[in-house]
Amino acid sequence: MNIRKTVSTMKTTSGSVTDYCGNFIYADNQLIIIFAGDVRIAPVNFGNSTYWKYEYSMKDHLGNTRVVFAAHSYGQPELLQQTSYYPFGMTMQQQNFYSQNTTENKYLYNSKELQDDQLAGNTLDWYDYGARFYDPQIGRWHVVDPIAHVAPGWSPFRAFYCNPIGYIDPTGMLEDDYGLDKQGNITLLRKTDDPTDKLIALDNDGNETDKSIEVDKGILSSKKTNTVNASNGNDYTFDQYKIKRDDKAKGLFEFVADNTEVEWSLTGVGAKSGTDGQNILTTSHIKDAEIGGGYLKAYGYTIRKHSHSHPYNKFPSAADKKFAESLNLKFPKATLNIYHKGEYFQYAKNGLISVPTIVLPEIEIKVPKN
């Protein structure tokens, strides 16, 4: 994509012209920068000749350029630029360093270009995200999101979900949004290129609500649909999603269970747990049955725990008890729970497992007299 930026003043119609041609940037028809990933190649004038200098950027987890250095002629790294930031992108001027031996690198916060051209004696200091410009002084966009109408629950000017330490906004537009209807169907609402997705609960008419959850990229789009023949002779279809990390799987399971009218199962599989735990989320889109857990047991998965939701009561059915018995025969340490109205109820082949109640003895407290 070729883009031209022209900066002029009020006193004259002439000004600087910058052309962006892919990885090549020209200023007034002169090539000034070539980008190759995190490497920037810039021309350096030395006497009557020009040579190309390779500059390397070190970035943090948000893509913020922290340090720019080059290889010195003596083999030692040469510090060219160092930039520190406040959370929403303003730079800490007193802690920054800029060498006169190079052209200033303006691709800073989130690796976006800083627009600091002089306009009537002042600089904007905005960052160009493509869809719109971001102002780090107020932590907001100056114009509304181009597709703000699809998420009325959020301010059209907000950036990074008001959490710049955890999120970025690569284009200035929303992340991938998925809708969750009352029958447990998850469908893509709109496509973006943010690093996370958002699952939005829909009402009975299919309209978006203000209830949503952030989901790692690739989970919702990796849905697999299976059809199996049950022991009663009927065919059942269920959807499954693979999720790494037990805590993230639990959060997503509770969200879908709380916002639908059907049962869901969350099955921890494999030997690892915690941050390395593998989980499979399933639903058969039925209000009083979920066969995904039985499928996983029958097809050779190692099961360490299994939870499924009950929209209407907390008690295990006869089928639940039978499944618990067969599961614990194969995996004696596996735990089973029913999730109902925000609470977990552990059960086994004989029904709910009562939590022991500890009765403390009465203690008489005597206040000493003065």
C-alpha cells in the first residue's frame, strides 16, 4: 500500500512530503528508511559518501520500542535511542535518550508511528494506528471507532479496554467478536486482527448484551463438531473447543453456562494441570443432557476432572451417577462436579458428596475487670 503524508504550514503551501511504500519510506523523494522486521536500515552520510546503517529494536510484550542500538565499528553495541513510557503511551522525557548519530526512530508505542510534526508551532504527538489516531495524553482516540455501533456497551473513544498493560489495539478497531446465543451456538459477528477475541452474550432475540468475556485468539474459531450414536440408538451432535490453562477454561465454562439455557461440560484431559492444563469445552445444545464428556472417555482421553452445568437444578441425574461410576473405575482420582447458579457441587456414583461440617465448641470470653 502506498500512502503519502504532506505537512504544510499556514504561511506557505509548500512543506515536507513523506511517502510510505511498503517497507520503504521516502522523505521528499529521498529514501530514508527500510524496515525489515525489528531491523531498521537507515542511510548515514559520511563525507561525500553514504552508507547504510543497521539498527536493531528491543521491544516489550506490548510491542513498545524500548531500546534502539547498532553495531559499533569496534564491535560493541552503540546505544542510539532509549524510550520509557507511562501506561497509556506518554513518554518519560527525563528518562529518554536520543543519539545524534542516527535518524530518530518514531515507531514507538505499540510500534506505531508518532506524528509529531510541527503545526502552527505545536506538535500533535498522536500515534497513527491506521483506522484512527490515538492521543496518549488522554488515553483516548480523537474520533469514534469506525464500527462503534456493533458494541454500544463500550465507549467509542476508549482504547485497550482501559487496560494498556494487558491489551493492545493493532488497528484502532475492535477485536474479533463472537456471539453466544441461548442455545449455546457461538458464531463470528465481525472480524478484526486484535490478539484476543471477545465472546458476547446475546438475548432471546439475538441482540448483543453488555455481558462479554475476553478469550485467547484461536479458541472460538477452532470449534469442532462431532456426531455420535448413543446407547439409546439416537444420534447426537455436539461442539467442542480446546482450551489451554485450567483457569481460563474455567472462566469460559462459567460464562457460557451462566448465559445459555443448555448444558455444557468442561473436561480436564491429560496429566498436566494449572497453566499447562489442557481442557475441552463441549455442548450438545440440549437443556438437560450433555454427551461430550462421555465421548471423551470412550475415545481414549485421560480425564483428571469433569464438570457440567445444570441450568435448572444442582442434583445429578441417573445418567450422571452412571457416568461417575464408569469414569472413576477407569480414573479413580478424577473429580466430578455439577455447576449450578455460580456454585459447584461435587458428586459421585451415589449422588452429591456432602462437605464435612466442622462444629467449633462454644468459647466463653471473659473481660478482665480493671
